[in-house]
Amino acid sequence: MSKPDKKRRKSNRRESVHSPLSSHKRVGSALVSPASALEKLHLTSWRDDHAPEMLWAFLLASALERADYLQLFRKLVIWCKDNISEALGDTKEAGVWKQPDVIPDHTRLAALSIEELRQFLEPIVHSSKALEALTPLCALQCVPGIDRWRIALGINSTEIEWDRLADAVIPMLDHQSEVSTDVRWLKLVTCIAGGKLRFPESMRTHAEEILFFPDRGDLRSVRPSIRAGEMRMRRESPGEWIKKFWDTCYRGTACLDPTSRDDYPASDVGSLNLEDILNARLALTHVFHEMSTATPNAKLDGIIGMGLYALSLLHEMKWCRSDGLASGRFILRSLCEVLITAKYLGAQNDPQLWLTWRRFGNGQSKLAYLHAERHTDGVPEFIEIDALEAIANDDKWMEFQDIETGHWQKSNLREMAQKSDSKDVYDKYYQWTSTFVHGHWCATRDINFITCRNPLHRLHRIPRLVHRGSASALKDAIELSNLVLKEVEVALTLGENSVPRISMQSE
């Protein structure tokens, strides 16, 4: 299959939902994101903190047809309206919004009596398929009030069905997925039915579109309004049990690594045994899994990543036979900087410093992404824009990620580019390639970590058994070379095209 051209790759990108580079404010050496300047901003994660509160609804959605689980949701909304809509007063206390207690999340349902819980679950008990769908829930001891759930449902399961639980968690991972939107609608419509959320007469049509979702209105506007409304209904502080839930999932299941030992490129060039490199990678990966926890650890990720990155560079020096070439010197420079950085961070023994190094790398990936997307003539071929965006959003949405431009090492190259009217070349090619030369976190993450395929691990990163190959830089190298040849002509006042250009040969 032929590769799409730049224009097609550019046009297929979804519309940007983040601030452009021009809107970032320079404060010292940092480019501060507009969102970082917002006061009293409370960040909230649907996937991590709020979706588990509705785990019972996700389990139903994973086992029933959409029409069936939505019909079941409507029956439960009616019960909530008639039975728990008056609980604990208003939704505003001392000027602070709090979640309406009409919402049937696990924390609220745990406050019901056994008889009330039986009444709430009655429509589910009457459906054998729906009842079976909740079996994995009853084995989770961390869920609030789970003993009463077992009694009300007549399920006495103690062995967690991880596969079925994973099926329920998969749609949680995307806050805009169809199932996530349906569950968020359930929370919102319960508040409307219970009188905790009211609309003026002028918004009657909008209210009816939500009440009769998904059968009324333009879903392209109704779905976003549901998600926006649900965010107002969230608990100010997520329940402590949710951390235990994710930890149970992490400890109870293994990471799923899609890479294979067979993917490792074979080579018999030189005196270095590639089996030694692979064995070292296996050892580092084993250490990572032995020491990892459900909570990300910047020091563990960083030092393991540095080791893997050094092995990657060593392998490429051998595989490409570059030890006697200029590119071999680039590798030596990178290895030197990786070593010095690792020794420095280790000597300081400051966990915050490891986190600073990591955030610097994330900021660099964001900077490279923002530079790449603003070029009207297309993204350079060597940049894999989707991978770059994913790295920039690793730890938090890049909109809340500041960019530090002066950390670790400063360079005068940027000033030289500005003075020679070649800043566009600097922006397109220097930022991202520089992270690989320096061995920054974003570079080692790019080629040595991969997203775990276990949905119960919430898309965390694990070391790759085999470092991934990157997109070819040949076309970009030819383009830059031809620009240099043009500068030779200008400097020596030669005629245009006096120096032959290099062309890209088709395969």
C-alpha cells in the first residue's frame, strides 16, 4: 500500500481542540499554556475517578443490547425519582456545588437499606441476562456496600471474572464513547427527573432532547451537551474505594505486551552479539514489572527508559554499521548525555527532580506537536503526528501541560536561525530530533514503551521487548540537502540549478 501524501495526512486530522502555540505566554524560559492561568481550576478525570462509580451500569451495557440497557436505565431513573430524590437537601452548600444524591452511583447506593436496594435492583433481577451481567461486580470486595448487593441479587460470587470486567471497562477509557455517553446521560437525566436540575422554558427543546435521548434532536449537539452537563454532576472528591478498585485490577491481572521476541531485527554484523542486548532488555523489563505499582513512578519509568534507550542506540550503531560514521558520533553523544543525566539524577536522589525531567520531556513533545501542526505545507515526513500527540497527552491533557524551553541545556542555535531567516527550518526539524540526541523522556518513551493492551490497567505504558522502528527521515534529509545546495549557489552567486539536486527514488 502506498503512503498517503502530506496533504492527505493533513486533511484527515481531526479539528484541533487545544490552544495553538501562539496563545502560550512566555514566562521566563517557559511557554505557559492558557489553561494553566485559570484560577481555581479543578481537574477531573472521567476514566480514573468517576466512571468506576457507575461500574454496575457499564457491566449492564457490556452484556445487553443498547436498546435493552437504555430501557432498563429509564426504569431505574423512575425509581430514583420516586424514592431518593429528596435525600440530604439541596445540591449547593455554602456556595459550593455538590453531587445531587439522586444519582445512583455506588457510593450513593451503598447508603440505601437492603430493602431499598432490592427495590432499585428489581428490574435487573427480573432479567436473567442483566442479572448475570452483574456477577463480576459481586466479587469485588472494594465496592461500597457489596455485601448487600450480593444479598439483593442472590449472587454469592467470590472469584473475579476478569474478562467480563475488562469488557465493561473498555468503554470507560474513552469519555466520549457511546457507552460512556449513555452512562453519563443516566446520571444527568436522573438529576433532571429528580428535580435537581431545572431548565427555563426557553430551553424546553434542549431539555426534551436530553430526556428522550437518543431518539430526539441532532446527536452531534445532544451528545456533547450531555457530557458537559454530567461534568457538573460529579462528586467534588472521588471515593477512596476507586483507588482500591484500580489497584485490585492492576494487581489481579498481567500486562499485555503486543511486542514479540521475533520482532527483534536480526543481524550478524560486527562483533557484538544481539542476543546480549535482548537479554539485557528482558532483565530491565523484568525489573520494571517487579517494581511497578498502580501509581506512575517517574523515577522507575525514567531510569528503565534510559537503560532501554542506551540499548536501542547500541543496537542501531551495530545494525547500521555507523560506528565509523558521523551518525555514530551522534549516538556516542546521546549515550554520554544519557549516562551523565542518569548519574546526576541518581546522585541528587530527589523524586521531584525525576518528575521535573519527565515533565520537561512531555513539554518538548507538546512543543514539537504544536510546531508541526501549524505548518501549512504539511507535517514533515519523519514526524508521526498521532504518536507525538499521544506522548504529549501521556500524563495529562496537553492543554494543561506547560512547555519548559530552557531546562537541562540551552542552545544558541535558535538565535542563529532567527538571524538567518531559517526559523521555519528550526521549528520543523530541530525540536523533535533534539529530544532523541539528548535522550529526553519523550524520546525514550516513543521507542521503548508501548501502551499495555489490558484495559484494566487504564492504558498505562510498559517497556517494549523490542524497540520500535521509526518513520523514515530520508525524504526530509533530501529536502534539507537540496536547500543546502541552493545556499551554495546563492553564496557563490552561481546560476539557479547550477548544482544538481538530489531526487527521491521510487521503490
